[in-house]
Amino acid sequence: MARWRIRTCVSAALAAAALLLAGCANPSTGSDTDDPTAPVTLKFWHGWSAAGEVKAINANIARFEKLHPNIKVVSTGNVGDETINQALRAGGSGAPDVVTSFTTNNVGQYCSSGMWADLDPFLKKSGIEKAKVFPKTLLDYTQYEGVQCAMPLLADAFGMYYNKDAFDAAGISRPPRTMSEMKADAVKLTERNKDGSLKRAGFMPNFQLYQNAPDRMFAQWGPKYFTADGKAQLADEPKTEQFFSAMKDLSDAQGGYGAMEKLRGTFGDEMSSQNGFLTGKLAMHLDGEWRGLMLDDAKAKFNWAVAPLPVPDDQADTYGRGYLTGTVAGIAHSSKHQNAAWELMKFLTIDTGSVVSFANAIHNVPSTFAALESPDLDSDPSFRQFLKIAQNPYSQAVPPSNNGGQYINSFGDFSQSVESGRTRDLHKALKELDDQIDADNLQSEN
């Protein structure tokens, strides 16, 4: 299971993508007039690399080829965005026809650059009403300014793993649902060494911890990053300061940022046997649906369960929400076999059997309503919790931008400055952050 590793190194990927996409307003033009029933070979480039993942995607391709004997698919795995974008810029016979990306933040660039074909005409020809096929949040992160240049191909939902044994020992009967409950429970679950240092944190909000990117936790507030005309509004969005205040309160209640960072320094790598949650140094932990399989494989020495991450007290009715992202798939604008490529896209992203089998194999969340309700879907209770989060109407993905996820990188750097105490005047600093984001977006447009 390798897909989330790419997402933890998103800054470099986004920077590379920004450079590669710059000046790509006129990519190589392919053809959407080909006959999808004629013999053809399609090139499919994707990012999956682990043996189980590659086996699962190849199994789906084999099923597709059986249904479409005229279409042969040459599949190439472990291909990142940078390599794909270079090939699409160059065009020609060596470029792929169908591509995937783990970086949903880049969809705005894929659509606005024109390198990924608009899929709405293909959906219309096929008589497919996309709003009846895909949850709204997934559609939101696969389009930009009215251009549906990508389709969801499995999703990731984030929730809260918790140590049931630690909860029982602390006399906590259920996982917290609001931030005030989380703070109270975190204090009860916190343990200290004889010298007063932290032995276990109830919940560590530090933004450099594993999957704790600030935008993932900020999603529980349901923020609006931009105004209707595309201007950054983090300073004028009241939820921003509420979010930072809640994170600081949660940290301070357990000993403060410095104590948390000292404990974090004792953790091993996220994917190792020394993971902070796996070793019992975290009682509650933000993570994605894949972690359950990893805990089972590692034979965790405690009972654990999954719940949605708590929400602000004044939004208690939104409990059950979470942050969503996922893999996206598209058709290269340079492909001369776009109708045949659409047949492959339809099968991989819309066919219920295909989506369910792939979701079960790599333990990711299905991306269609039909697959989410399929009786053939993995019935593991912890996995089912993520399915509920994915379907919650309040769940949120970050909005697309013409410069990809650069604004999320900026927000992440800013958030680390805030939590460490380097930012004194929060509102003023947020205004400056908004100005920076607007300047970056304007530069991308030019």
C-alpha cells in the first residue's frame, strides 16, 4: 500500500507540477472522433506501485479487455504527476491516453491548462448524469470553473482512530463528538513520565504529525477559503481563528506545543512499527481508511475503533463529517483515441463491479453511490465508518485552484508558524497570507 506516501510529500510534487504546467494553455490536440469499436491500443499510466495494488488494477483491466476485445490496454504503474505532465506537454505517440493522479489539489491546473480533456461531452454522449453517480464532494474536487476534466477513482476519507482500552481505563464511554468533549477526553487520556514529560498524548494536534495537515483538520469547521470572485478570505472567515484557537487550547490542555513536539520526536516513521498510535503513545489519532489494515497486519496490542473527528461545539449537528480526497483519472487531451479511452474511463470509474473490487483490494473508499451501497463491499466495521464519512453531506475537500495546491502549501507553512508561537498578530498575519495567496493565483493566470 503506497498511495498515501505520495501525499505526504505533496510540496515538492506541487512545485514540480506548477513548473511543468506553466505555459501549457495550448497542449497537443488529440481526437475525439475515433471509432471506439475499432482495434486500438491504449496507454494507461497510473501511480500504484505496491504488488497488491498493481495486481488489483491489472485484474480490472483484464476484465475490461474481455468486455472490449478490440481494445488492448498497456498499463504502466508507479508513474508520478511530474512524469505524466512532461509526457502530456510533449504529446506525440509516446504520451499516455488515460492517466491518474493522487494529487486532487492539482485538478484546477489540469482543467485550466487544457492538458486533460473535458469529460462532460463524453458523459452526455453516454447518457450519464454525473450528479446521480458521484457524491457532490468528489465531483467538486474533479472539476474547475465548470470543466469536468477528471473523474473520481476511489476516495480517501479521514477519521479518528482511538484506543478503546485506553478509553475504558479512563472511564470514557464513547468517542468525543465536539471539540470541548475532545479536549476533556484528551486530558483524561494524557499520561506523563516520572519527570513530567508526556508518555502518551490524548490527541496530538501538531501539524507536522503524519497525516495532520492543517487543511484536513480545518475541514471539521467547514471553512470557505475563497470569496465568490476567487479572492482568498482566510482572514475574514471567522472559522479560521476559531480553528487555531481550538488547536492551541487542545495542545495547552495536555502540556503545550513544546511538550507535544518532544513526544513526537520519540515516534518512528508513520508507516513503521514505531508509529505513535501503534505504540500506544497516542490515544486518539487522525488518519485515513487504510490505517485499519495496517493495524491488523501489525497485530496491534490493544483494541481500537474508528469514529468521525469531532466538530466545533456550535456545529454539533455536522458531526460525522470529515476531510475527503482521492485518486482522480483523466483522458489526455493529446490522445487520438479519446472515445476508446472513455470506454476505459467509464469502466474503471463508474462500473460498480470494477469500483467495488478495486476498493476491496486496496481498502480505499468507493467513489460512486452504487458502489458505496453494494452488498459486495468489505463489511469491516471500521472501514464502514469511513464510508459514512464519505457520504456525509458536510464532508469537505479543499477547493481547486488554477495554481494547484500552492495555497494549501502556504496555509500549511503558516499554520506551523502559528502553532509554534512565531505568529503574534493572527488576524494581521492572515491578511498577509490572503495577499500572498491572491498574488500567487494572479501569477499563475499570467
